[in-house]
Amino acid sequence: MDIDVTYEGKKNRLSFDRIPKISELMDALDINTETVLVKINNEIEPEDIKIKKEDKIEMIKIISGG
């Protein structure tokens, strides 16, 4: 199954044998879970949920400073 993920404005297509969890998408893109927010169908979601093939997935990089 192919999943499209948008990260930093770039669309990435990832292939999996089964429906992955968000944390598995992050691993495939080498993204630290503490550095992004995940939006699924325009709602912020935790990284441990499973997704559906038709979901719109966007990862937004968190910027912090002091």
C-alpha cells in the first residue's frame, strides 16, 4: 500500500505491506517524533494511531527557541 505524506512542503510516497502507524511513517522518513506535529485530515493526531489509505497526512516541523 502506498501512503502519501507531506513534510516541509514536499510530498513523499511511502510503500508498506500493511497499514502503518504514524510512528512508522516517521521512522521511514527519519523524522524524530519530538520535532513534528502530525495532521491527519486537518486534525492534529498522536503518532501511535493507525491511518487509512485515503487519509491526508501532513507533518509540520516544530520550531522552538529561547
